[in-house]
Amino acid sequence: MIDFSLSDEQRQLRDLSQEFAQKEIAPVAAEYDRKAEFPTALIEKAWELGLMNVQIPEKFGGMGLSVLDDCLIGEEISVACSGIGTSMMSNMLAEGPLLVAGNDEQNKRFLGEMTESCSFCAYAVTEPDAGSDVAGIKTSAKKVGDDYVINGQKMWITNAAQAAWFFLLAYTDPAAGYKGMTGFVVPADTPGVKIGKHEEKMGQRASDTRGITFEDVKVPADCRLGNEGDGWKIAMAAFDHSRPVVAAAAVGVARGAMEHSIEYAKERKSFGVPIAKHQAVNFMIADMAMQVEAARHLVWNSAWKTDNGQRNTLEAAYAKAFAADIAMKVTTDAVQVFGGYGYSSEYPVEKMMRDAKIFQIYEGTSQIQRVIIARELLSRR
């Protein structure tokens, strides 16, 4: 039996997320974007409502919700503003490695911190010369007595300036290639951690993105996740929890642009009738709706698989690639529906088009998702 319905609790969670997004975020989204300001007050409200860190198990102070539950939140928040949504949801990316490989002591300490107060963490893997090519990172972690000494640089780290701790990937054995990578949790107040300047971005400007430099940063061995050499598989396994949520956010951006297009097309007139009456426009809207619906089904399937203990690497790649690409397509078409007004920052679709682009880049580019898809399919033959 296939059942696409949500439970009563999930509908309530979606409704709560939608109400918060439309009443609290949507009215101020453009202002946060214009100022490139981190939305501290909004995020504190979201945390108080239980809309953050939802996948943390109950025994560590969390709600123990599913990946699908997280996707429901992510879509609704991103209808209003995916920049603020990214600021809210980036904790999940850093928490994922602990959910996958953290021991009880580590999870109680670091995940518990996220549930005791409105706190942040960050996923520190990307480097100035290593984005899609994670194996190309240069950050090192050398064992010195009972400690590890970390040196290197990370780049494009979301919430770097707000984070209480980082998940960091470094080489403990560079000669072993990706099997020589090890994951660590590094408290942000450790001596030698230096946070870089705020990066000015095209879109999602309410999210704070910076580089981080690690200079002789000493962390104890109990900050290591798993064994030496486990870092690569831990980092990749975490994506099974986070990619569906990122894809859901892309669906939210596309849906928001579609909804604005529908309303505008019913109001704007040309040649004596609303432009929604013109086939050139209503076909564009029909395509938007099909793409949004298809993307959401891919997202829900990828979330359902991991929630049911099944490996979802292929399905998460489907969802991330397709949702990212349709977010770019739908927002671009929305600007076209609005015409000259769509190109103006006074109308929301201009911002949505700028916000959409990053979905094709962060957390694995659309091209990398296709590499994963091809590899998964070919390895099964």
C-alpha cells in the first residue's frame, strides 16, 4: 500500500511552520536581504516554537522528529525566505555527523547544547581550493600526545560567526586519500580558531557566510568522531539526513515564486484581459505547478527511505538535483511572468530568483548530484 497522506501531527507541524513563515518572516524578508543582516530575533522565535534541531533524539533533549518532518518545516519557511531558512536549517548539516557517528557522551554535550538554548553549529568541510572535490582538502590534524593539532582553512561556511562548534573534516593520513580523512567536533572558542569576514552574496543574503582559519588548534581525542579514517563516510552519510531538507527548501522557493505568479497573473491585465487568460502565461504556470509537485514527491520519497532505515543516497541525489534545478527554472519564469516588475527589487520574485541559484551549488552541486546518480545506477548493474 502506498500512502502519501500526512499524519495529524505532521499537518499541525506544517501549519505551525506556515503560520510562522507568513506572519513573522515574509513581512521582513526583503529588509533582511537588503541589509544582509543575520535574523537573530526571528531564529530565536523559531527555536522557541520547536522549529529547529528537530531531528535530535529525545534522549539528548530534542524532539526526535523524522527527516520528513524536517522537510515539511523547510519547505514552508523557504516559501517566505530561503536565506532565513538556511540560517535556521544549517544546524542540521553540522548535527548530521553526530547523529551518524557520535557517541552518547559527544551527543549529550554537543547536540544537547542545541536544545538547551538557541545555539548554532556549522559544517566546516569546504575549502578555498576544495569544494566539489572534497578529497582535495588540505586541512590537517596531527596526533600529538592525547590531542590533535589542526591547521587549515575552510571557506563558505554558513553560520560560522554564530556557531558554538564546528564539524570539521581534516586529513590525519594524507597518503591514504579519502580513507585518511577524520571528522572532529571543534568548539568555536578553542584558541587558534579565527573567523573571517562576512561574504557579500548574490542571494540568501540573510544567511551569514564566512571563512575560518585554524592555526595550531588543539582538540582532545574525545572530540574525534568515530575512528581515524572514518571522516569521509561520516560526512557523506550525514547528507542522507540533510539533502532531503535542503531539497525541500528549494521546493519552497519554487512554490513561493509560483504562488506569486498566479496572483499577479490574475490581477495584471494586457490586451483587455488578465494575463492569466493568455496561453503563453498560463502554460508557464502549469509547468511551474508540475515541476513543484514532482520535486516535492522526490523529496518526500528520499526522506521516507531514510526515516525507514533504508539507504537513500540515490533518492536524495534525485531530490537535491531536481529540486535545485526547478527552483532556478520556476523563479526565472516567475520573473518573466511579472515582466519588467519582476526585475525590480520591489517585487518578491527578483529576490527569489537570486536566492534560488545557490541550491544548484551548495551541499553538492547539481553536477555532483548527477555524478552520484550515475555512480549509484551503474554500480547496481
